[in-house]
Amino acid sequence: MLKFILKRLIIIIPMALLVVTLTWGLIRIAPGNFYSGEKKLPPAIEANITKKYGLDKPWYVQYGKMMWNIVQLDFGDSLKYQGQSVNEIIWRHFPYSATIGLLAYMLALLIGLSAGIIAALKQNSLFDYGSMALAMLGLSIPNFVLGPILVLVFSLWLFWVPPARWGGISSLILPVITLAAIYAAYIARLTRAGMLEVLRSDYIRTARAKGLSEKTVLLKHALRGGIIPVVSFTGPALASLLAGTVVVEKVFAIPGLGKIFIESVFNRDEPLTLGIVAFLSILIMVFNLAVDISYGFLDPRIRYE
Amino acid sequence: MADEKDIVKGTSLWKDAWQRLLKNKLAVFGLIVMVIMVIAVTIGPPILRWATGLTPYDIPADADYIKAFPPSWQHPMGTDDAGRDLLARVLQGGRISLMVGVISTFVSLIVGVSYGATAGYLGGKIDNVMMRIVDIIYAIPYILIVIVLLFVFSGENTPNWIDAISSSFGGGAGLNQIFLLFFSLGLVSWLTMARVVRGQVLSLKNQEFVLAARATGVSTFNIIFKHLVPNTLGPVIVYATLTIPSVMLTEAFLSFLGIGVQAPYASWGSLASEGIKNIALFPWQLIFPGVTMALTLFSLNFLGDGLRDALDPQTRKF
């Protein structure tokens, strides 16, 4: 088990470097760079800048230097935010995204799991159909439509919560609900399907046959197997939380990492883009590893050698 | 000789699936909504033009200084900032949104199916390398890939063939951008399709019909594309139906960020994101395009779910 974890942890490093390399390649393929903006620089200044950032050197020298710095976890300074290092920017903005992201995922788990379990237990009931139709609706409303509609109703018409800005718990409510909707919907569908499959399996029949109470059968036996699809969904979910948070951060004016990431791509702020991509890809891979490890606890049939 | 009517008629896979689909009320609902939606966006704009004398891009003469009118009999969905009928804009936008969904899915289908089938059939090291490439592309935020593709190929760098296709529809920078979107979105949505097809091919490639084909000297290319690919059609159709709404969502997201469909063209996503700016004053500008889009995605998702249950009873979600 320990060997498995170590092996996977070590693989993350070359994988992340590969992702950074490909991202760098993608950025370099796109014509122009940070300095080829709307305002044309005087040739002398452009020459100086080109020299300062080593843009006059051949690409493999630039690439080598960049990778060498990245291996030492130094992503350099942002081009747009002069004098601020990429690491600084990431650590400043990540907590906002992490807060709404984690709260949203917890809310989604709470709603999705309970709705999914009840729907599976009362299959083909009104609750089953109702919650699954609601889940499908959650999957079908773009979050940049849902967010503003919630703002319209709860901020502009009812005056219950502030429409935007960061500060206080009340300002978190709408962004978290907006972000959670689609994940709650996915989780409800996955839980229902997983539970239905498990409830038909032999080991549940055995558990019932040996006289365990229905509560023990459900909570101790069925749930563990039934939520495996939800656990595997968590990896990709956290990955797509990035794209999700971009919208929510834009709609609710939250200074999170997603917004900074999109801006950095539009600004051609290469060090910042690469830093965020590296950070997120490592984060995603660590989460995927955690997911794989938790399978072993959930399903006794899965063992890692 | 048996009488014609005594012969038991076998049902084909497709007939069987069709009947199962018709039993699924929600899928039938989705199918009906989609048929209506397709008809509406096809014949709606010309009819509205005939009734009002305006294209979705024209600004009416009576729209004076207050240009955004709330919903009324004359404008069932109200008007946008410039006084244009929102119903006409939504129908016109629906053409582009649905086309983005279908064409991008088709692009992803071609790439994903050929990639997955090749990896699965060749197997071994080649398969391993090809699938690791898929894993790595998965790890790069797709939004970055789309933005780079749009950056690289927009303006002067538009490939000639995209230019050629778009000029046969009228041409111009706006149309070029739309065609570019079709291909860029297709090129980021093939990954899961490749995995699905590879899995199918892995389970098919050791069956007798493939061995027979190989024994009779059929080329590898023909085994993959003439023998294996047709047999993966069921899951491919199911997955493609579910790709359409997800591509449409991505397009809406890009339009929301301002890099999707550009004015004067519109999609549901770009209309909704224009509506967000005026949400406090003219909420109908967000609500109508948003609800139309949500209804369409809702129906497509139900249809996709129904197709999965119908075509692939084994993976049926009970």
C-alpha cells in the first residue's frame, strides 16, 4: 500500500512537467506574445524587453531555463502584475476559490447523496421521478444563467443576500449554491445508479439473510459500495470546478484563481498561466490518488499491491 | 410451404431499440421538444421576417430612445437593447447553438472514433502511448486549449479551408469565428469518445469475425474502419447524444467569456451573457435565451439517457 502511494506520488512530478511543457507549447504556438499588444512599443524598448526575458534566445534555451526554474518551484514573476511572483499570486487568490469550491462540493454531496439514496430506496416513486427530473434540470442550466437568476430573485427582488462581492457568510450563499447545483445533480444520479446496483447484489442479500437490521444493511454495507461511483467522480469534479469557478467568480466578483487564470491566458501572461496550470494539475493528480486510495477502504475487494 | 403470415418476424437491433425508446416517456418528451426546436429555428426566422419585414439583425424604426421593450403581443420575448425582437434573435441564435452542438460533436466523433479504434485494435505499446496522451490532454484545462486554438487560427491565420467553407455561407470575420468554434470545440471533446470506443474495440477484436477478416488478408485499416467501427455504433451514438449538450454548454461558456460567437451573430450563450449585463433592468433578456437553452439541453440529456437505456440494455441504470 505504502509502495503504491509512493510510486503514484513520484509519477506526479514528470506528469506535471509534461503538462507544463504541453501548455508552454500551446502558448508559444499562438501568434504574438505579452508585448505584442495594441500599443506598439518603440523598437529600442522592445529590444530591451526581449533581451531581459531572454526572448531573443533559441526556444530550447528558453524552455530549458524555464523548466530548470520550475523544477525548483520558481515560476518567476508575472508579466502583467509587475514585481509580484507567480507563487505569491497563486497563494493570494487560491483561498477564495478553495473556499467556495469546497463548500459547494460539500453542499453538493449533502444534497446529492441524500436525494440519490432516497430515490434508490423508493425506486419509481414520485420522489424518485421528481428528484431525478430536478437533477436533470440542474445539469441543463448553465451556471452563468443560474447565478444571475438567483441574484435577480434573492438580491434584487427579495433583498435577502448581497448580489456580489466577497465578505461575510451571506455573500457566500449564492455563489456556493450556483456552483453546487450541477455537482449535486451529478452526484444524485451517480448515487442512485450505484445504490440500485448494490442493493441487488448478493452480499446485501446475505446481510439481510443473517438478520441485520435494515439500517445496518443500508448504512454499513450498501452505502460503502454504492457511493464508489461518487468517489471516482470526485477527481474529475474537482478538475472541472476550475471552469465552474471562473463563471461564478466572474458573476459574483470574487477574486479567485479561476478568474486570474482566464485573465492570464487572455493577457498572454505566460509565467502566470504556466504556474496556475502546474498548480492545478498537481492538485488534480493528488486528488485522484486520494480517490484511488479510498477505494481500498470502501470496497474490501480492491487491494493494491 | 409456410404461409407468409406464419413466419415469425425477427426484430432488428434498431427496431428493438426504437420500441424501447418509445416506452420511455421522458425520452419521448425530449425527442418531441427537439423536433419542435429544430423546426422552430429552421422556419422561425424566415416567418418572422415575413411577418415583421425585419431580419433578426435589423433594428426597427419605431425603437426610439427607450429601446428595450418588455414582452408584449408584438414581441413575445421582449426586445434587446437595440430594440430588436428577442424571439427572432433567440431563434436565429438557436440555429448557431444547435449547429455548434451537432457539428462539433461530429468532429469529435471522427477524431475520437478513429483514435480510440486504432489504439484499441493495435494494442500493446502503441495503445499504451496513445492512451497516456489522452490522459495528459485531459489534465490540461480544456479552456486553455480552446482559447489557444481560437487565438492561433483567428484573423489572418484562419486556414484556407475554413475560409472557403465560411465564404460559401456569406463569409466575414464573424462567420469565420463560428466555423473556427465548431472545429475547436470538436477538437477538445473527443477524449471520452476515444476511451469509449477503445474499450469496445478491445472486447471485439478477439472475436471470430475479426480473426476471419485477418485470416482472409483484410488490411488493418479496413479491419478497423469496416469491421470494428460499425460494431461500436451503439455506444457511439449514445455518447454522441450526450456530447451535444455538453458542447453547447461549453460554447455558451466561451460566449460568456467573450470569445465565442461574435456580434452581429448570436447564440443562446451570447444572448444570455448580453442579458446578464442588463439583469436588473431588463431581466427578460437573460431569462428567455437562458430558459430556451436550458429546455433544449434538458431534452437532449433525457433523449441521450433514453437512447442509452434503449441501445445498451446491459448498462441500463435500472
